[in-house]
Amino acid sequence: MAQRRNPTGIGCLPREGCCRVCAGEITGRQVLYCSARCRGIYYRNHQWIWARRAAKIRARRRDGRRVLPGWLCARCGKITFEPEVNHIVPLNGARTNLSCGHHQANLEVLCRKPCHLEVTASQRAAGLIGRPPAAEPPADETGRDMASGSPHP
């Protein structure tokens, strides 16, 4: 049977009996992927440690086939020796190891100073990352803080 290809790329929602990447038929002892190649593609786009590594490999400086020291910053184009892998669309505290937010199209390699710090600051100012300030704990009728039992100012 010929394998069916998924036109949208990597399918994040598995279908019963189909490969998560190419939507091909799963045969033999395989459970989620039709081949080791599809398993590798899935993990490079979903598991943070593999996605981060793949993004850094993509950003390595090269001269033809030869790998040069350092990485190229996607924002300023300068060579950096302290690469930071940044989520273009931030995950906002969702620190899951396995997530669709780690797709290679959502990752870029930036230099730590100033690019990554500037991007993070602008995302924080826009409210895209960071947690909202904590609300005051409710007080009971006597004016005491219910969490600690002390008088509420």
C-alpha cells in the first residue's frame, strides 16, 4: 500500500493507525510512527531538547560543507558564541518538554546580548510573556487575611 503524505507537514494530532508525521500506514511493531525517519522528524519539532539542538545546527556558520566556529544571529546577522534559541511566538510559561510550540518554524537563534534580551523585553512589554500580578488574597468579614490569619491593612 502506498503511503499517504500529509499536505500540511507535521500532523500534531495522531489518527488511529496512521503515522503522526506522514499519515502513512503503521506496520509491524511500530506504534506511533511508520519509520525511524518520521520519529526523528516528530521529535525535532516537538521535544524541546531535540528542537533546540536542531535550531542551533541550522544556525551554525558554514563555508560550503565546512562548519565554522560560532552561530549567526537571525536578527542582527552577527556571529555569536552565546546562542539563545528563542520562540518567535512565545509559550508564556508553558514549560512543557513536548509541545507543538517547539516546531522549527517557531524557533530562531539569537545572540544573547543585545538581541535576545531586546526581544524578551519587547514581548514582556507587549504582555505576551510574564505572569499578571498576583491578586490580593480575600479577606473575611473581620478584616483578617484568610491565607495567613493576620489583620489586613
